Amino acid sequence: MKNKKFNLTMLMDMYELTMANGIFTSDMRDTVTYFDMFFRRVPDDGGYAIMAGLEQLIEYLCDLHFDDDDIEYLKSLNLFCDEFIDYLKDFKFDCDVWAIPEGTVIFPKEPIVTVRGTAMQALMLETMILVTINHQSLIATKANRICRAAEGKPVMEFGARRAHGNGAAYYGARAAIIGGCAGTSCLLTAKDFGVKASGTMAHSWVQLFKDEYTAFKTYAEKYPDSCLLLVDTYNVLKSGIPNAIKVFDEVLKPLGKRPVGIRIDSGDITYITKKARKMLDEAGYSDCKICVSNSLDEYLIRDMARQGAQIDSYGVGERLITASSEAVFGGVYKLSAVEEKGEIMPKIKISENTAKITLPGAKIPWRLYDRDTGKAIADVITLHYEKIDSSEPYEIFDSVHTWKRKTVSNFVAKKLQVKLFEKGKLVYENPSVKEISNYRAEQVDSLWDEVKRFENPHTYYVDLSEDLWNLRNDLLNSLSKN
């Protein structure tokens, strides 16, 4: 958690240290490498994903050290040489790290985190880079789909009790805010990250009292300025709303207060909200909001809106906090280059599955924006030495169907990555979660509507520069002859 010191350095796969030990005892000890994190497919077959989790990755990298009990445990495995154990005792992180900022819309293939450093150190970062960025990017992406389905109506993250552990609840709620949620029921996340906390009562509150009316009356007396009643413990239309209206009349109205709203957590929500809206309006409470929950996702929210449901806000839990429709984000961490005598030597991984063939070399991802509309045209991945000059026309092409080409002009080219660490020293300042969420809104707005469709979205192009395409093609051809 943010305010609790807990050393995560050993949260790594064992092979990260066995490989590091092997490199330490070889002539590759000082070899400088480049590793990229990227992903191959957008969750839910969506048009784009949302970058999240960078702040927690930075916290991890700033606190990399092996405690005494870590060292003793590693010794007990009888796998590592004494010199390597001594190296870990005095471990000092000294890599360069670049990443795409949180809240940015991201696409398959492009490097979203890049690490430059000795092979020993770069290898040891794999697990935490992946677990941190994969989890929060998955939840932020799902949250954004749900919030877009709500069409501007507030969505509250309600999933802590269904999350896969306390860390997933805590950081998942953070990612949900980045994705577009207006608040969270998780108090620890709300406190630590300065976001809105939301919540009123559970069904158990109503059940504790002798009857529903008494439960509502007591709650209204305790919280006259924030009275939102859960009306579906027994029967929404026959008792819940009539009792709520009675309490509004008898408790709030004499105090000059207005109810915040009612919440419905079960039943045919579309039908019930239509009836509830009519009952509240006729009683003089047209300003009383209707909030709904109950295993919602983007498709249910969209369908209810199409059917005319009278809903003012949503509470979304299990299907958001677990991203239940898509189990993993799928980011991977792969070697892309090594430095030999100051020269960057590209590396490539080849697979029978062509989707798993990596992009070689030290690279820079760019985004091209139309100068007039501000809309994103395409992303281009170049080699590290290349520049995209916005003052000149620039040709982009499909990396598979290379005859598909387009020359763009009147555009702005922006590098997507920023530098986080310079030789192990933090050189980046984390924005607040609210600032990240605002930036995410701008980012999503820069996409054409066709890219944002839930079904069969337009494929946003991530192209390769001519030099990168030629490098990859040359490596594939040379290796295929071996």
C-alpha cells in the first residue's frame, strides 16, 4: 500500500536471479541491454487501451534493495555464487527507464516501458514491471469502456469486496479513477490518492431495524445532507420507494433538506427505474437521483440506456474490478538490443506464431496528430536515431501489406515516452490521479469515434518507420538462412 513500507524487491520470478547470477559470472557482466514492455492485443477486442500503474512502478524502482532476510534466503538456495550474493547486498539501481505516461491511450506492438541498463539489472525488473502495468492498465481500460457506455453519467467503482486480494482492490480502484470513474467505495484508495469516496448503506442496515421505514428514518436523521437510501431490500415499488418518500417528507422536508437519491441493486432495473422516476416526480422529488448497481458492465449499461431506463448514476463492482470479461492484459517484456563498444546491436525473437515476433532495436514510439482537428492519425515506431519532422510530409505504410501507403501533412508528431530514471535517479514527477484522469479524457477525445466502438472498432494504425521495417526484415531473412 502507498503508506506502508513493504519491500517488493523479491517479488520476481526465480529465473530472473538465476540468469543474473549467470551473467555476473560471465564476460557479459557489464553488457548494456534494452528491454521493452509491450502488449499484443487490446482487451475485449477494443479499439485502444489505457496506460496505468506507472506511479507504483516508480515507487518500486526507487526502493530496490535486498533485506538481510532476503540475502539469507538466497544463500540457502545454494544456487548463487558468493560474489553475486555480495553484489545483491550492496545493490544499487542504475538503469535508464522511459515510459508512456499514465492516462495515455496505447496500442499493441508499441513499447510502453523501455529499460536500458546492464543485463543483470534489466532482467530483474521483468515481473514487477509486468504485474504493475498489466493489472492497472487492464482495469483502467475496462473502466473506460464502462464509463463511455454511461454516456457522461457518473460511474462509481464499487468492487473492493470482489477484488482478487487487497492490493487488487486498492490499486484497482486507483486504475478505475484513471479510466474515468467519478469515485470509489474503497476508503483507503480515496484517502491515499485524493479521490471521491462514495457509499451509503447495505441491505444489512435495513434488516437490522424492526422495519424498512425505521431504517430509512434513522439514516435520514443521521445524514440529512447526504441521504441516499437503498430501496430494494424487500420490494422497491411496494415498500422501498413509498417508505423513502415518507421519510423525505417527514424528516428532510421540515429541515429544508433535499434527498440525494435512491439506489436500486436488484430486479429488472430498466422497468423499476421508470416506475421509480414517476413515483418520485409525482411526490415532488424530481431532483432525487436514481443510482443503480448489481453486476453491471458496459453492455448492460448501454442496453438499459437504449431501453429508456431512468438512471442518473451507476455503481459498478465485480465486472470492473476483476475485468471479468478479459482475464489478463497480456503485456510482455522482451530484449530488443544490446550495446557493444558503444554501438546498439538489435535483437529479435522469432516464433512460429507471427504475432510473437518482436521488434528489434532501440526504438521511439510517436503519435501523429492532425493539426486542424487535433485527432490522432496513427502511431509510428522509429529507431532511436530517427526524427519525424512535422514541417515535411511523412509517408506511413502498413507493416504487413506494405503497398498500403499514405502521405500525411499538416500534422504534429509527438514522442509518446518520457524519461523516468537517468542512471537510476528519478527525473520524473508523478501527476495526481485526478490530473491523470483529466489527461486520459483528452487522450480518448483525440480518437475518432470509429476507434471507440465496442464492436468491431476501426483498427488504429501503429506503423513502423522504413528503417525499422527494413531492420526487422533483414534480421528475419538472415536468421531464416541459419
